[in-house]
Amino acid sequence: MKKDEVAMIGFEIVAYSGDARSKLLTLLKEAKLGNFTEVQPTIEIVDDLLKKAHESQTKMLATEAGGEEVELGFIFVHGQDHLMTTLLLRDVVMDMIELYQRTNV
């Protein structure tokens, strides 16, 4: 797989995980204000975006595991960074929302 193909996969991962990150931060702001009505629908959207990012990542992994040479570049590494931090952010935001819900009862 050539470097430009790997870069496109990196851009996909950045786009999907970046959208998920933005939605998570907006959701957290709403939860701080006591608005919990959008939690479940938004988390479903976030999970779908993260699934798409993961599918893009899996394409790369499968290619390399299949024995094809892969030329890594910074864009792909940047995508990986975005995905991993967004996965962590999802967990933290969900815990924070749970805490806000408990204190808002």
C-alpha cells in the first residue's frame, strides 16, 4: 500500500474520530446544563462514527497482516492519535454524564 493510500485512510480516521470528538464535547456541555435528553441518540451517533474510524483502521491492519508492504506516514499516525484519544474521551464523557445525572436528581 502506497503512502498516499495510507494517508487517505489516515484522513478518514481523523474525520470520523474528529466528528465523534466534537459531538462528545457538545454532549458534555449539555449534560453540565442538566440536559440529558440527547445522551443516548448522540452516543449512538458517536459509536457509529467510531465504528467507521475503526473499520478504516482495520483495512490498514488487514492489508499489512496479509503481507502487503505498507508505507506509513505522519497523517496515518495522526489519525491513530485522534482515534485513540477519542475512544478515551468517550469513556470519560460517559462517566462525567453519569455523575452529572446523579447530582441533578
